[in-house]
Amino acid sequence: MKTFSATPKDIKKEWLVIDAEGVVLGRLASYVAKVLRGKHKPSFTPHMDCGDHVVIINAGKVKLTGRKRSNKIYYRHTGFPGGVKSATPEYLHREGKPERIVEKAVERMIPKDSPLGRRQMGHLFVYAGAEHPHAAQSPKTVDFAAMNVKNAR
């Protein structure tokens, strides 16, 4: 029997909506990364974009365990000498960018520096509130908090 390798015509993409209210960030990010890559499907092929589209709502209400809200630091560099910038999740939330916290958590679980990883991250849509403009795609709702007792706080 030959090993199955998916081709573009074999790939069927779905749209999923996940409510992040009261959900632990790391558990949510690992689940979303798995869905974006397509590892939840039996037809997973590592070199193909066979993952689904994911819409995350209520990203501003996601939970960080421990003291991560104030002690975790996100670093970035402007490209100029001495251009290291830092931000905490608390700062990002105050500045009105709570969706960046979820995006960075998922982005760090996707393959880095490759066109495939960038394409897969393009299928992630994060919104701080409860509304999203993807109703026309008729997405399926995933109750992530109910999948495991540890998922919600």
C-alpha cells in the first residue's frame, strides 16, 4: 500500500469559530495551531496547506495563568541599532490590541520562516469582541472550553 500524499484537489477547507472567553491561552493556541496546520485530519500532508480557517472571537477575555499578564514580555526589533522594543500582555490589552496576544501565541507554534507557515497564519482571524465578518462562510462553532476541564478558568 502506498503512502497517501494530499494534492490541492484533495484538500477540503472548513471554517471554525472558537470563543476564547475564559479559555487558557496556551491550550487555545496549541489547538488552533494544530487545526491551522491540518494535523487534526487523517489526510495531513506536511508540505501542503491542508488546515482549516479559524476565527477566534472574544480574544480580549482570554486567560493567562500565573503572573504572565504582567511578567511575560514580548520582544521585537525595529531593525535599527538599539531598536529593541518590549511589551507585556497587560500593556497590549491596555493599548487596545488584545488580539495580538493570541496571534503571537499561535504564530510561535507554526513553522517559522517559510512560505507555508505564513500562508497558514493567513487563515487565522482574531477579533477582540464577539462580532466577526465571516458569517457568509457559515463557520462551525467549536466549544473549546468544554473539550477539557483544564481549558477554561
